[in-house]
Amino acid sequence: MEHKGEVAIQNLLVQINVKAKGTAKLLIVAGKPAAITKKTYGRYVPERYDDFAWENDKVANRMYGKALETRKDNAFGIDIWVKRSSKLVINDWYKTGDYHTDHGDGMDYYSVGLTLGAGDIAPYVNDSVYYSKNYHNWKVLDNGPLRTSFQLGYDEWNVAGKPVKVVKTISLDAGSHFNRIQADYTYSDGADLPAVIGIVKRAEPGVILMDEKQGIMGYWEPEHGADGITGVATIIPGGKVKMNTDKVHLLTHTLVKGKEQVVYYNGSAWSKGNEITTANEWFKHLDTFNQKLNQPLKVNVQ
């Protein structure tokens, strides 16, 4: 069941596999529901400087909160925790604090720093990224078993003389390598606000895909020693966007038109995750996922 932060149920969630151009018929019958394994989870982590971490059976991420802002190791963008286990690991990893070493389930070796990390969004004016501070408030909307969604609120900051606020609504479904991210910007005038979605670029060579027509930006990072390779990507549905690189990021440019929402997807994969092991496999996965966005499953209720 999906509540979207409301008391009443908003949607019924069912996880099934349907081939392209295939069909599936489902029946709803009275009875006691069978137990289902929880495949998504997220929570506020006050014991680690206000992190917010979330995961499913494929991937894990975190965002940084207010308490980290005064520290020398402050970071801004989206972090990746690579996984090769379908079990939920966030609580165990935070409990031990030993998540920078792979003990069989995965690890945290992705470096974010003061960048957009693995697909965060920020205003972009005069060739500069205008970073907010870290998120200052949070709200969980749903927490499994098949979808976890939450909101992160950011206090007002100055963007080239314009006061701007943003709320980011992030959701992750079971079985997916991709988060859906919705950014709701608020500012005083109705002019368009330029923004960028970025992926931090490493010093060593990696493999880059920039498909402006499809809106797909993919990155197969350079190998991180024995830790393997991380694949990162962002996708804007509908495409037809401008992309480029600067000294820090791979960038997809977009516009916040008036007070409309910006919706996009960010995702990751790990070469040691026993599923996607090469740049070609990662880029093929991006294309397939984008096709599903553009040609979604049609649902008829009788």
C-alpha cells in the first residue's frame, strides 16, 4: 500500500514481471494478506550527523543533514553505498560504523565532498553552481515494503540575488537501480530558474555517455582499486536537453519554469554486484530503463 504521507491508502503496489508487449491479469480476492519481505527502507540517522539514508534490494544512498555543515568533512550531494546483497543493510552498517570496508554485502567508497555527487540538482547561474546548505527538515511518506519515499526540505538561500527554497521528494522502488527525484523550487518572481543535475567527475579517465536527445547521462567511473567500479547515471524523461562537463561535474542543464516541478531519475550500479559489470551493460540498462519511462505499462481496472 502507498500512502504518500496521507492516512488513507492512495495506491495499491504490486511487483510483477511483464515482458515487452506482454500482458498479465491479476485478481483481488478476499482473505488474510500473505507476509511480504520488506525490500525498501529509509530513515533519518541522527546518530551520524543527521544523515538521511535509504535503500532497496539493489542500491543504497544517503543525503547529508544540518549537523554535518559545521564539520570539516561536510558534503553536499547524493552519496552511493554499493551493495551486492538483496538484504537491507543500512541499520547494520550504521550500528557497526564499519561501512568503508566490504565484509561481503558492499561498502561506502563513493566520494562526494562539496559537489552534486551522484545526481543531485542545484541552480546554475553565470556558469556557477549555487549550492544550498544541507537539508534541514525531513518527512517519510512511505517506508516499504515495495516503495520508500520521503521529502527533504532546504532553507532559503541566495541564488545570484534571488532568494530560493526547495523541497526534494525522493522515491525508490524494489528491484530498481533508480530513484525518482522531484524538486519543487520556490522563489519570488515567475522567471525561469536555470538548474543543473550533476555527477561528480573523477580525475582518472572513465567512460561517459551524454545523450542529449534522450536525456540520458551515464558514467562508468574509473576503477577504484580492489573496490571495483561504480556506474552512475541521471535521466530526464523526454530528453532534448543540453549536457556538458566542467572541472568538477558531468552536467545536464534544465530550467525550472515558473514554479513547476523538475522530475528526473538518478541511479547507480556496482561492478562487483554480480549484475551489471561493464560500461556497455550499464549504458544498455539506462536505455532500457528510459524506454520503460517513455512507454509505461498500461493498467486497466475492471
